[in-house]
Amino acid sequence: MNGDSMDKFISEHMYQKEIEVYLGEKDVFSGKVIACADGVLTLSKNDKLTFINIGMIKCLWEKK
């Protein structure tokens, strides 16, 4: 999946949901999706923002 497709997928299916994002090794980030544009995913957790390069994402899933 290229970056544009991932932007679209996250924006349409994960917006405002709590997710976990796996980048490889021990790099797992979690938070609420508040934005996804221009190749950057923005998560919010505990009043802090995390900005993730979409090209680095191996997989992501909704937290239950």
C-alpha cells in the first residue's frame, strides 16, 4: 500500500478511533487518530501528540 492509499485508509476507517501502530522491532505507538494527511499520521494520547511517518508503518489495529 503506498502512502496516499494509507492516508486515505486511515482517514476513512480509523479517524477518531483509538489505535496501535507497529513500526517494527519494539516501536509501537498508541493513541487516538486526530489527523492523517501529507504522509503523516497524528495520534493524541494524554494531551501529547505523536507524529508518525506513514511510510514507516508496518501495520496498525484498532484498540478494543
